[in-house]
Amino acid sequence: MNILIVEDETQIRGSLEDALRRFGIDDIRIAGNGLDALALLEERRADLILSDIRMPEMDGIALLERVRERHGDVPFIVLSGYDLFEYAQKALKFGAYAYLLKPVAEAELEDVVRGALQELMQKRDLREDELRLQIKLNAGTSELRRRYLTEIVEGKEASGRQARKCEEYGIRFTSPFHYVWLAGMDEAVRIAQTMPRSDVELLKYGLENLCLEVFREGGLVAEPFRWDDGIGLLLNGDGENGQNADGQYADGQSGLGKIAALSERASGLALDVLKLSITAGVGHAAGRLDETPASFASARRAFAQKLVHGGGRVYVCGTEREPASESVSLDLAAERELLALFEAHRQDEASAFLAERFAPFRVPCSFEIADVAKLNYELIVLLATILKQLGFDADEALGDEYHLYTQVNSLQRIEEMIAWFRQRCSDAFTHIQEKSTRSTKKLMGKARDYIADHFHEAISLELVADHLQISPEYLSREFKKELGENFTDFLLRLRMEKAKFYIREGRYRTYEIANLVGFQNEKYFSKVFKKATGFTPSEFKFRTL
């Protein structure tokens, strides 16, 4: 069971994760808002979702609605600090399992989580029972076998039950070696946009049957399973007949050669018969059925090589490799580095920075398409964040984030994606250049107004920058450029002008005036005042009489 926590408060996320681990649940993923959660769900479906309501980017109710549209009846528990009937009504409308008020007691949380998971298991068992009945009534139906094999290759089925249940479903393997085989239509996006969904499904059905026929005629056991990005087959066999001349099974490598050759034949037939260009990815040999999830992962990494070398080919990942996707993730240091390049107006280096994020994908069979999609999303968010920190409207400069994400992920090659990001970088710099003068004046006006309203407080450059949501370095540079003096001199001059005003009024003592203009020490104030005006406060007061 895997659970997805969606919460923008770090402390609450940590508390929920700790509680779930105490309940014996270890497969936990974390998202800071609804958009991040959707990206994670695209990578892997969740068995249960715990979500806050009020979050940036996308709130919990909108997330719940999207989950129902894309992922069906995943149990969804809403956590909220607001006891409002409107929230509860919307949550229940979209099928939330429960609506809990924060802070929620751990015992209550455990009861609700276990209840949701129990209901989920009951639904799964019920679906399985219904499918078994359908199999008995319709001998030709293979849906139950397909679903069960999907659970096996996704690692959701306990190894101790696999042999027995395969026997029950009539799935028989002749060799110890199993290979996951994946295929996808190279023009899947265009086909989905130009053809009715029923026709797309019919085309996919025809491609699957063509491939099954090729592998079975080639002497392999071939069983289909579900794969969202195309068709998936679990192949079984090794070499010509699964055994070598001594009657012993080989190491699985000879099977890869045969599968690659049959894959080429299937690809050629798909092009001749169905007019389809396809890409195939073959996973390494798994010596046991319960090791097929690793073969599935390497098949996905093999399939992803089409982003590097192009479609219409067969890619084989002959060994189990460690994924390199962890090194691709962006962190705060990356954000600071890119921000510094934008602030210094170094467009070429900023463009190169974005391109270099794709460098780990040069390692063969080290990443999946989901890893590239994740990086694309993070880079889009990073560019939007940089623009926001510089005081610009990211939507105006680049467009809607979801549209950008869809656009870049429709590209067929990583090099095309790099060129796309270089263009977005260029768009961002062009926007900054066009808007900088007007935007800077507006921002510096806000800075000046804020200082004028808070000069009597313990104000600092960092405090004003934080209020304006820009970096202190950017504020310091642009403030001096726009107003002709640096932040410290401006603040000091303003305080001295106010001090002169209070002295002329004659209503306050020197220590009171010091406090009124932001000084906690009367002597230090008098020293600064004399340096700025040439007179002590008392001398200045005497001269104004």
C-alpha cells in the first residue's frame, strides 16, 4: 500500500508521515500542493491520499476533483483546519472518504486510515471475485489475467501467491526467465488528438494482438498486462527452446537476442499492416516471477532511450542498472544559481544552466520518461519562481504552467526539449528587458513607501526585500540605480529629516525623538545627527528658535 500526503505545512507533513510509519505504513510520498500531487500520481497511482484543503497552486478540493477525473475512486481523506459546511459539502460531493478537522488525534487518524484501506481491499477483492465470475462465464475473457499480471510486474502481488494464482488463471510459463516488453506508438500524441478514443483503442488492440502473434509464433510465452503509455507484454523463454544443448537453462542473455529480433519483426509488421511507427523497450532477464518488477523498470528505462536516439527502434536494457534520476532533482542551490544568472543578465549562461540539467540522461538506460517529465515540471516551476522573485508575472512572460508542461512533454527528443527550454529562457529575458524599467520603478516606489511607513522601526534591507518578495541583492542594486542613493543613506536621510521636523515642533525631548525615528540609544542618535547636520540636536533646536 502506498499513501500520498498533500500538505503545504512542513511540520504537519512530518507529523502525518511519522504517524503513518507508526501505523506500519512505509510506502509514503509527499507533495506540497495539488499540482505536485498530480505530477506524482502521473508517475504512480496512490492507494490512499491524505490532503489539506488550503494550499498554494492548487487546493485540496480542486485536487480531489482532478483525482476523480483521472484516477477513479482512490480513497481521499480531507484534512482541514476550517469547520465550514461548504468545504465538507464539496469534499463529500466529489467522493471524499472522510473529512477530518486539524489537529486530528492520532487514534482517530489511524481508525480512518485503516478503515479506508480496509474498504479499498474489500473493493479490490470484490472486483477480483467479479472478474473471476466473468472468466468462468466467458471463457475467452483475458481481463483477469491481464490485471493480475499487471499487479505482478508492478510489484503489488505477494510472491508466495503468484504460482498458485497463475495456475488458477491458466497462465503457464515454460522457462525460469521472464522479460518485460513495452511498446508505444511514436505519434501517440497526434493520434490521440486527431482520432476518436474508440478508434485509438481499436488501433492499440490491433497492435497488441499483432505483437502477441509474433512472439508466440517465435516460441515464447507472451501474456499482456496494462501499461498506460502503450502496450506491455510479459515474455517467458530463453534461446530457441528455453534450454541449451545439455538440457540446462542458460543465463537469460540468449533470450534477449531472440526477443530483440522478434521485436524488429513486430515493428516492421506494425509499419506495414497498421501504418504505425513504434518504439519497443526490453527489460533485463528476471530469474523469478517476483523479480519482474525490476525487469519492468529496466524496460521503461530502455523505452525512454527514444528520447535520446529517436523512435521507430528497439532498445534493450540487458542488465539491471541503478537509475540516475535522483541526481536530476533541483534544489535550493540550483534556484539560487539560476537567480544569480538572471540578476546579472547573463542569458547565455542561464540557458546553458537549463540545458545542463538534462546531462544525467546521457547515461544509457539510466532514466524513465517519468524522470524527464518530472525535470520538465521542476524547470518550468523554477523559471516561474525566478520571474516572480524578480517581480515579474510568469504567466505573462511564459504562459500557463500546465500548458507549458503539456507542450514540452509532447516533444519527441530530449534535444528538442533542451531547445524548447532555451527558447523559454530567451522569452523570460526578453520579457524582463521590456518590462524592467516600468517594473523597477514600481517596485522601488513600493520600497520607498514601505520605508517611509516603517522608518521608525528596526528596518533593514533584508526586511524590505522580503516584504517585496525579491532578493536583497536585487533590491540594493535597483534601489540605488532608481533613487540615486543606497538603501542605508536613504533611510538615514529620511530619519534625519523626520528628526529635524520633530525638533522644530518642540514637543519632544531628545530621547523621545530618537525613538520616534528608529534609534534606541539617545547618544548614538545625537552622534549620527551631528554627523549628518553639523549640529547636535540641542544646537539645531537653538538655531530654529
